[in-house]
Amino acid sequence: MRNFRQLEIWKNGIQIVKQVYVLSQMLPSEEKFGLRSQLTRAATSIPSNIAEGCSRNSEVEFKTHF
């Protein structure tokens, strides 16, 4: 199993998540369950997919999560 926390791309993904959460707070409150939710879920999926790919045993499975 690879240590995803050492990967620069995972670190960049975490920074994107933080920025998206800050920016999404600027959206109107009526977007709370619409655009804001979709943006934050999409951003969160970036580092999550990288971490999941690192837990895969084969290189083929690993690469499909990038």
C-alpha cells in the first residue's frame, strides 16, 4: 500500500478542497443544497479517489483512480 499523504497531487487536492469550501461560503444561501453541495462534493472526491487508488494492489487499478 502506498502512502498517499506523501504524494504532491494528494496535497494539492487537499488545498483545492479548502479553497472550494472557502469560496462556496460566498455563494447565496439558496445554493446551499444545490451548487454549493455539488462543488464541495466534487472537490472532496479528488483526494478521496487518490487515497483509494493508493490502497489498490495492482498498477492498473492504481492508475484508474488518477
